[in-house]
Amino acid sequence: MHIVILGPAHPLRGGGMTTFNERMARALKTAGHQVTIYSFSLQYPSFIFPGTSQFSSEPAPEDLHIVSAVNSIYPPNWLKVGSGLKKLKPDLIIVRYWLPLMGPALGTILRRVKKNKHTKVICIADNVIPHEKRFGDKAFTKYFIQPVDAFITMSKNVMKDLKTFTTKKAIQVQHPLYDNFGAAISKQEARKILGINDGTFLPLFFGFIRKYKGLDILLEAMPVIIRSVPKVKLLIAGEFYDKQEKYEEQIKALGITDHLILHTSFITDAEVKNYFCAADVVIQPYRDATQSGVSPLAYHFEVPMIVTNVGGLPDLVPDGISGLVAEPNPSDIAEKIIQFYQLGTSHFLEGLREEKKKYSWDKMISEIQNLYNAL
């Protein structure tokens, strides 16, 4: 098939979604399809973007055809891109949906494309109801959904939300591994690169720092953890997408500065393995979640996880098999981190490796093909 992926890609620094789209494109190409990614020329207006830059300084992937075409806030552009894709007549458009703000642009483009009476549209929905709600969310989502033929979700929570908007065909597929960040390196080598002592007990919080990800809850748990695990240092790796000052004030008030290692600039793709391979365990203290792009990274690098009992996180990390599940409060998170170190850092390795086998790109591509054939 000729397939277009409609969603963020290089040079955008979209984090997990950019990585996902590029990895999916490679998997589709391996399966024999012709693939083009239609990305954004402008994804977010600068006044609503919380990070330092929307763009990557890394070189463009040479094996992918990426067109930076979509301006999310300029309606004449939506008509132009839609008309271009209508004329191109791909067999399938795989569109990513994660934020209602994108609903008007993507919905308009897809309506125009569908006039060619040929192209089918499958949406991979990361969120239907966003973590941080805004005026217009429902209206924008309803507008987006109308021209879509079928949906894929990667968690039961997103599927549940989707069913409140549409009865169109939808399937759930596990989030595949992020296996495009290179092979794992030894813990000793990774810690040497990061300048971290070998004897440190090192849990990792990884990813953009936003309120729903619960870093503040994890910080609140640290004094209890420190009393039981005195050599612990929490490695925080990711850019602030929330007000940095309130975290700095919390850290100072808790008196835990000496037990934190802060790498709060954007982590490039080339650096990702250093953080995961250095860590004993990955902590996801989210207060709200759908699925997580951090868990597939942890599976790839074979690092156990402690996640909170919200959204789709416990589905990705079965309690006692590839890690532990905590309630989203400081006392239970502290208890589970202490329990992890009491059990030993290699305790979950066998279960994690077995669980890892579920998350293949072949499975995702097969499900996309089957869904397309059913339309």
C-alpha cells in the first residue's frame, strides 16, 4: 500500500510521538509498504508551548520521507494540505490524535482527503479526553472523529473515552517497544558517562515534567525513602513543561537536594540509553495516565518499573512481574520503592524479559493491515 502517516516527525521534538511515528514508518516499510510522513510546519504556537524549543538539533533520518506541511492554526493551510493529499490518493492515512487543539486542522484535512472516495483513514488515538482539559475539547474531538474510518487505542482507558464519542470500529493494541535507541550498555558505563557513583541506589524519573506525571508526589515520598535507603539518589531526566519554581521550592522545603540528580534539559535520542541503563528502576508516579511511552523504553532496556495504579499503567506493568504498582500517593510510592530495594535490583528481570515479548512492531503492523482490510 501507499501509506501516509499524519503526525509529528523530525525536525519536531515531539518526544514519544515523534519517535513512535518514525519507528512505525520503518516497520511499515519493512512490511513492503510505501510510506510518507506528513508532519507539521507549525505544531504549537510559541505562546502555548511550555518547553524551550519545538525543534531537534539532531540530523534528519535519511531513510524516511518526511514532509513538514501542516500548520495547526492556519485554516487555508488545512485546505491546501487536504487538497494535496486528496490528489495524492494514498491507500491509507494513519493519523495520530493526542490533543483536541489539533482537531480542527486534522479534521479539515481528512474531510478534504475523503472526497477522493479512495483513501481510508485509521486513527491511532493516544488520548481522546486530554490530561489537561480546555474549553472546546469535546467539540474539536467530535469534529476530528467524523472523517475517520476506524481507530486503534493503546489502553483500555482511551478505548472507554473513545466509546463516548463514536461507535465506529476500534481495536486495542499494546504500545510497541521503542527499540530504536540503540543497544543497552552496562550500568557501570552509563553511570560513568553521567558522572554517577557506582554505589548509588538510583531510581529514575524520565520524561517531560508536567503536573499529571506526579513528580511532586514522588518528591514528597523521598524523605521516607531516604530514611530506609540512605544511599538513594533520584535521577530526574526531562525538561520542565510545568512551573519549575514550584518544584524547586518543594525540594528546598523537603530538604532533599543532596538526594537528587537533576538533568532537566531536553534529553536527545542519543542520550536516552545512558539514563535507562544507569537506573535501577524507572518510577512513573502519575496521578493520571492513558498509556505511557516510558514503559516501552524501560522494557527495551530491561529496567524494572514502579508505576501508579492509574489509567493503562498497570496493564503495561503487571504487579510483581515486571515491577510494582503503587497507589498515587507519597506513602505508597515510598513503600514500593523501599520494597523494590529490599527484593533486590535483579528480582524482576526474568518476568520483565518474558513480558517484553508482547510488545512487537510486527503485531502493530499486522493489526493495522487487518483493520484496513475490514473497512
